[in-house]
Amino acid sequence: MNFRRLAASPLSTLLTGFLAVLVVICVVYAPGEAFKASGEGLAIWWRIVFPALLPFVVLSQMLLAAGFAHGLGALLDPFTRRILGLPGSFGWVLPLGMTAGFPAAAEAAVTLYKQGKVTASEAERLAAAAHFCSPMLIVVVIGAGFVGRPDFGLLLLAVHWAAGLAAGVTLHLVFPDRSGSNTPDTANSGEAHSRVPLLRLAMRRMEEARREDGRSFGKLLGDSVTSGVQTLMITGGYMLIFAVVIHVILLALPDQVFAVAVKSVLEIHLGSYAITGPASSLPPALAASLLGAALGWSGLCAYLQVRAILGPAGIGERSFVLSRLLHAAYAYVLTLLLWKPFTRWLPGVLPAFSGGKPAPLGSDTPSATLPGWQQAFGVMEWQLWMLTLLTFGFVSIALLWRRQDRL
């Protein structure tokens, strides 16, 4: 592990230095445009990312300290290791990533690693397999705002989830984790097959984790809020920097095809608008497929956000990069294959993506397309219900599978 970190250090230093110089050049080259672009990035962070992520990061930290994920681990460990090669705590990290969006799963994986409940390799794979874009981005911003069809956003969300799960299974089958694990979840596997009742075993693991944490409720709440805000500030900083870099690059090279490629590769919010916005003239099937691939990749900005969380804990990101590439490929192919059947079966659901007049430079994300606070709170309530249902459904499937396995 130390060798990998040392080997990656020169590349990390070079990348960090290059980005710093690039930001300085962008600001000096066009200070007024850089200021406008930073305002666009701030609007996206404040009206989309902040309300969609903060409650879930705080909730996750508190539930992890209370032992909730460890209790799930006692129930789900045989199932998750057989299907994905991951510890049972994935039963909490996966629904969290699917409903809160990045980088909530990476934050939860690092917390489990610091608690000694998973290995560094397992934490890396947890963060990779549970990395998804927020439903608020896909359904509200892209579906309702950019495209004008919330039902299309729901379809896009289903493809996004299916492609991400397929990428996790593929990564386990092609590159299995052979590092071994002596973490508590692994020990639970043998104990779970004994005569100890499952619920009693889960409660025992929860109590052990709570005692190991030892913080009072007030201390836990304060630490969780502090950690959540710090994570969001890092996320917002990356988004502002990438908004400035993208905007100034496109001022120098304003080709429309190049603009779509640059935005999609670097930052998912601006990239999704470039694919679906009024300046896009892509064919409908290709636009939808590229949008699915861009959401699967989620942008270099998202990768650096996750890296900023995993890196200080000594966790690598090779599995994360492979998972993002697989996710993008699966989403592209799946969307392309499903386009014609859905246009035939549900002709009124899928949009036409008709290109209009080119959008003026600087209107990368019009404020009118972003959700208001009232809409954001409504989506937040929907996400909380979705998190509950996904967790309950995952537990039910795992318990049914275990029952069938014993018969």
C-alpha cells in the first residue's frame, strides 16, 4: 500500500500543480468571465448539491457511529460477498450512494475504514460500487429542467442505477479482491451460520460499534455536521474551479462539439446541460446515450472530490476509475438499446431533444432550470423515503436469499 502511494505521489503533484497553474491562467486571461463562471458553479452547488447532500452525509455519520451499518453487515455479509465481493455494510453504503449521490458513499466508506470495520481495499471498492449521481440532478434538473420531462428523468435514473450495479458485479467477476479480510463483517459470516439468531447477532454488532464510538448524542451531532459541511465545502470548491476552467477554455476554443466533450468529461452538471440544452443538435438516441454515459462517468470533478476524501485515509482509487469507465459504457449501451423499444411502447415519454438556436456563451446553466428551495425540499423528502425503501428491500432480498441457500 505504501509503495502504491509513493508511486502515485509524483503524478498527483504534477496534476495538482497543473490545475493550479491552469486556474491562475484562466483568471488572468478573462477575470470578468471567470467571475461569472464561478457564480454559475456557486448557483449549482447551493441550489442542487447542498440541499441534496448535506442531510444524508450527516445522517450517515450518525448511523455509522450508532452501529446501524454494522448491524446490517451481520445480516447481509454472505449475500454481498457472494454477489459483489463486498462486506455486509455495503447494504447501507449502496442505498446511501443511490439516493444521496456522490461523494456520500466515499465518505461512508472512509468512516468504516477508520473504524476498522473494512480493509482499505474493501473501502475502495465500496466507494466505487456505490458511486451514483443524485436523483435530484437526474430527475429534477435534467428531466424536469433541461429536458422538460420528469418521466424521462425517472427512466434515466433507472438506467443509471442498473448500469452502476452491472459495473459493480463486472468489477467483482473480472478483478476479484484477493487481499483477504479479517474485519468484523467477515467474522460474522461464520457466526451467522451458527445457532445465534440473526437479529440478536445484528443487535450485538450494533451495540459493540456504539460502545467503540463512545460519543454522546450532542458530540456526535456536532461532529457529523462539521464533517458534512467540510465535505460539502470541498465539493463546492472543486465545482467553482471547474466552472471557471471550462468557461475560459471554451472562450478560447468555442467549437460546439468540443464544448460538449469538454463539459461532459470535466463536470457533469455543465456536461448534461451541454448535451440536452438548446445549443445541442445531436440526434435524440445519441443525445440520450451520451447523457447516460456522462452520468456514469460523472466527470473529472467528481473523481477529484472522491479522491480528496479517499486519499488522506490512504485508500487507492484504481477500482474507482475502472468502475466509472464500466458504468459509462454500460449506461451508453443500455440507453441505446432501450431507446427504440421505449419510443415504440411509450411514445409520449421520451423527449425529442430538438436543437434550437445556439445558447449565448456564458449561459451554461440558466438559473431558470435549477430547482427552487421548495422543490428541493420536496425532492429531499422523496430521497429519504427512497433511502428507507432501498435499504429495506436490500435487506429483504438478502434474507430471502439466505433462507433459500439454507434449504
